[in-house]
Amino acid sequence: MTQAARRDGPVTSDEVVNTALQLIEDNDVTALTMRRLAADLGVAVTSIYWHVGNRDALLDLLVERLLADMGEVKPSGRTARTRITSVLRQWRQRLWERPHLIAVAHERGQTAAMFQPLQSALAAELRSVGLEGRVAAQAIRALQVHVVSSVVMERAAERGPITNPTDPSVWASSTQDAELVAALAEPLDYNAVFDLGTDALLDRLLQPS
């Protein structure tokens, strides 16, 4: 990689962290080296060490940034159902935007800390409709699996070969529902499927006791 032009002024800690974050998310965590980071910032490697410490300390700062970002998820809406839905959508968006950094957090044993603020927000909304204790815990876990599974499946599809969701030719010729087969052959709208799954889960979880 070509050395970046030297900057006129000093670098700040926030610039170092922001540039490191972008470097990871544009590539993956293996792309984060102090030499490459210094080149991108146009400073000497010693300047990076002065502001944030070594690579391990920098990764800790990045995980802290992620945890703070997860903690900023706020419910919106007039009903518990709409507020829960808003939390799940925000949750999914953050997981989608930070795949490599989330992997770093997991490797550093911070997965529970990363999800706790979101679980707490869901717990508050479930409590408002009378769901507490083990029932609420099971509901939170079901919603968490729904969010994470959605992101994992979409990421897997993005990384894999481009294929149609289904091949109409493998369906039995006796299939009567041609509209169904044609619809399954269309590109998958992950957002729409996620919303449908969310509605189905909340129909079950929020039904009157």
C-alpha cells in the first residue's frame, strides 16, 4: 500500500479509533496493523502508540465503542409491540453494520455485555405487558435468536455464490400452486421476512395469558 501523505496537524485519539474501526469493517480484523493504520492517518507508528497504546489496547477501545453503540438503542412507538419491534430492527441493523467488530467482541468475551442493554430494553417492554421472570427470559431469548439468525443467514447468502432462492424446475410437475413456486424463485427480501417473523413471534409472545 502506498504511504499516505503526512498530515499537517497532530492526530487525535478519536481519529485513531475511527480510522481503525473503518479499516476493520472495510476488510476484517486481520487488516488492522499499526503500520497500516499509521499510513492511513499519515502519521508515524509511534504516534499511534502514544495515543491508544498497542494493537491489543486499541481493540479494547474499539469493543468499548461497540458496547456504547449497542447501549444507545432506544425503543420508539406508542405501544409495547411497536417499541419492541423498533428495538429488534435497531438491534439487527447494528449487528449488520459491525460484523467484524462483533466477532472481535465475541473473541474477547464481551458478547454478554454487548447484548445486555438490548435485553434490558426488551425486558422493560415485556414487563409493561405483564411478562416477567422465566416467561420474559424465554421471550427475550426467542427474539434474540430471531435477530441473530436473520443477520447470519443474510451474511451467508451475501458471501456465497449468486443463486435463486429456489429452482422451479425441481418442483414436481404436479404442483398446483404455480404462484407459490414463482414467488419462491424471486429474490429474497430479508427485511420483509424479518418483519414477518417478528410479527409472528410477537403474536405468540404477547397474546393474553
